[in-house]
Amino acid sequence: MKTRVGIVGFRGYSGAELVRLLEHHSSAEPWLMEHRADSADQPRPRGHAGPPRIPCTQEAARQEKIGLVFLATPADVSMELAPAMLAAGALVVDLSGAFRLRTVENYAKWYKEQHTQPKLLAEAVYGLPEFYRDAVRQAPLVANPGCYPTAANLAIRPMVESGVIDRAAGIVCDAKSGVSGAGRKPTLKTSFCEVTENFSAYNILGHRHVPEVLLTSGLEEAQFSFTAHLLPLDRGILETIYFRVKPGSDGESILRIYEDRYKGEPFVRLYDPGHAPDLRSVQRTNLCGIGVKVDAATGRAVVVSVIDNLGKGAAGQAIQNMNLMLGYPETEGLL
């Protein structure tokens, strides 16, 4: 029998992507969990009722034997629902920022709100499988990483671990995302007339995804400059990351560091030195593409890291975590 998997927030972009992917998963059966009344469903063709629907309550989750729940909800809603779903016996993968930052102090600093579930915040496992795979397998609650930090940490952490970066010179991450990364709730900034034929930076020096990069990469805030930009397209993230390497490094030696770190990783794709991935190479996948170029004479290095913000940056990575938590092959439903 397939595991029944609940999706809360299935009308949002990440939630809808979860439904789409899970409908083709060989071991998981999606169930839609209604948290708030909403008539904004997409029309379905005749004869296709779609996944079953149940109320998003502890009682319904227990009665229907829901094995795992995805919370594709705002952070405050995730804090409200996670304890109930865990009490119902379900594992939880949360796609919001509610459980990513480990301490209430860090959460209050970056999210400008108080955390209402400090015990769960301290217990949650950060779900970037390439670094925390063993912990994810044992976790009842996984905090699915943010989209920008996923692309950044997959590119930066191997460089920090190897000691090849001149950290005193700092790291600059110039990140661009499609509009779906802002969520489905309409705002003036994400409306068609504001986005089309336009390109803008936002949350300069204060983006709430910065602490995720710091916690996973091991960098200090003073060593890392991050700027997010909004691209006039629906999905995809491209990050251009600039830093200086210590003497003796070149493109081949940097690539070898990545090859050693990601040997056997199914979702990381590395490019030859001097070549860079583009958005089309990862859209609608759970892949991360990484390319590097180094000017050995000056020590300047540029890494390009690309993901689909709804794939590896949200729903795809959430299913990757689900597979680990439920004991399925990690790539099931994703390759």
C-alpha cells in the first residue's frame, strides 16, 4: 500500500507542485488537507476528481492514517499546525521558514516576529539532504530549506570546508529568482505590469534567507553579502557568487573539491571549468547545476549555481526529504 501523504496549502505554487509530483510517485498517495475555506481551485477535467480531501485536523489525520504531512503554509500557520500533525502520528516536512533558524532569538531577528513553538524549533532538522541526510532519516520534523539558501549553500559550503576561500575578502552572492518564489498571494510588486520587462532588487542587506546560508556554510554575517533580485519569469533561481581563493588555486582544483564533495549525489550536476549552467537546464527538476571559473593570476573566482525554486528550492526537495524519512529511494518520483 502507498503511504498517505497530506498536503496543507495545496493551492499555493509550492503546494500545487507537490500535488503534481506526488501524483506520479510510486509509493506515496497525496491527500489534500483543507485548512481554510477557499474557492480558488483550478478547474479539473471531467472524470478526474483529483486526490482525496479531508479537514486539516489532528483527528482527520489520525483517522485516515496520514503518514506524513507537508506544510506549504506561511510560518505562523506552520507553527499552529505542526504540533497537531505530529501528535496525530504523522511526520512533518515544513516548507515555510518557521523551523529553519534553530533559536527564537535568531528567528525574531530575521523574521521580526516571536516564535510560538520554541521546543519544536530547537528539535527540527534542517532538510538539505546533501549535508544532513542521516539526520533527516531520523527526524519527525524537517524544516525544508529556503530556495535561495539551497542554491547558495550547495555552492559555498564545499569551498568553506576546503579552506580555499580567502574569507577576509568576503563573499558576494548576487541572486535572481522567478516570480513564483514570492508565493501566490497577489501584491503590487509581483503584478504583471510591475514585473514584465523589468528587473529589480529587494530586501537589500536584510533578506530573511541570509541566516540559513550562515548557519549551514559556517560563514559570519560580515563575510557574506547577499542581494535578491526579481526576474520577469515564472520559475528558476540563478546565483552568481564571487569570492577570492588562496594562492595556488585554479578552475580544475576548485572543480575537484566539488567532485569530491558531491560524488554520488544524484541531484548535483557539475560543469567543466569556465562553463556555467543556465535556468533551462534545471527548470521543472530537482537538480542543482554548479559551474566555476577562476582567474589564478588575481585569485578571483566566480561560481554559478542554478535550481528551480519550486523544485530543489521547495517541492522537489521536500519530496527528497520525504523519501528519506519514509525509507524510500531518495530519487523516487524525482528522476
